[in-house]
Amino acid sequence: MRIAVASSSDDIDTARVTRLGTCSHLLLVDSETMAYEAIAVSPAEQGRGAGIRMVTLAGGHGAQAIMTSYVPPRMEAALQGSGIDLMAGVEGTVRQAVEEYAGQSRQRAPEQPASVARALRRSIRQFGRMLPVLLGVMLLAGLLKTFISRQALESIFTGHPLIDTLWGAVSGSILGGNAVNSYVIGAALRDAGVSLFAVTAMIATWVTVGLIQLPAEAAALGTRFAVLRNLMAFVVSVGVAMLTVLLARWLS
């Protein structure tokens, strides 16, 4: 495994593991051979947003894990699902930290069945936590059919491809959340006569644009990045929704 370590110098034997935002070097270490590459971090790259820049740099060099002495909880939450194993609270020299990690990995290798069982239990617990939310969304979809008339929906979603797509994208951006929920609400809207343009745009922005989560994203990744990402995701979602529906009609 290739591990990126936030380091105080470019020497694997004397360098101490430090914070991502204040490290002077990023050492990319092969956990099997202990061969490493040192990347210098200039003072201009340190400070606000430096942690995210180091993660991006590590990922660009093929790192599968990152070691650091400390990582803010908001940043740790933002990196979940990135595919990079984040190890915080690491102490000692870089060589000691990587060798300890490699030794623990070899000891864990024969325990794969137990790991699979733990992963299965974790998945069941996650589904159990998600189930009440899904049931709530299904109830919301039922209330939508009951209390929002077809005439009211027709006054908003007129059937015009561009207008319906924009309204659908706006609604998805505001609501946001788990992708499964968007399918339930989308099906209810389709039953109510809302166009496929609007439903497709809502599903696309539901999982890519998050106005409710924008403050948290801005705090973790920077305001400029968060605003630009959400704006670009909105624009792309509108285009993807229209192309998807048009292509589906052409192929049918």
C-alpha cells in the first residue's frame, strides 16, 4: 500500500508525523518495501485549506491511505467515502508509524471472515437507521398526493421542457438527501402528472447539490469551492436531465 504521511522533514527515519495543515513535507511510503518519495510543502501552501490540498496531492500520487497527527472532525466527515483511509492521532517517526501499520495489516489478513461479518452487521445497522427516514418519505409522498392537487402541480410544472427542468432542479437542490428518497418522491410526482424532465432534474440535483449542507461543506472545504461546486453541479444536472429524457425518447 502507498501511504501519504504528513511529515516534519524529508527523512523517513527522523521525520515526525505532523498535522496535514502544517507539515513541511508529504512522504509517500510503500508499506511493503519502505521506499518513499518526499514532496516539499511550501509555506504558501500551508494555512487555511491546506489539509484538503494535501489530501488532493496524496490522491493524485496514488496514495491509498493518509497518516497525520490530527485532523479536524469536519474534514474527517468530508473525506468519508473518498476511498482514502484516513488515520489520525498517529505519533512517532514516519518509519515507525508505517511499519506499525503494516504489521497490524498483516495480522488482520487472516481475519477476513470476521471483517466481512462486521461489515454485514454495520450494513444492517445502517439500513435500520435509514428505514425510518424512508418510511417518512413514503408518508410525505402520500401526503403530497392527498393535499397537493394536480391543478397546483400543473401551474408550476407547465410541461415546457426547460422550465420544468429548472423547477425540478431547484426543488432537488433545496430538498437534497438520500438518493432512495428522491425515487419515492419522483414516482409520486410522475403519478401526479409532472413531466419526466422535472423529475429527472430533481433526482440529479437531489444527490449532487446540497443547499442545506452548504454551510458544512463550506466550513470543511472552503466557501469558494463549495459555492462553485454546487453551482456547477446545478448547471450540469440541468443539462444531464434534458439530454437523458431526450435520448430516452429517441431510443424508445
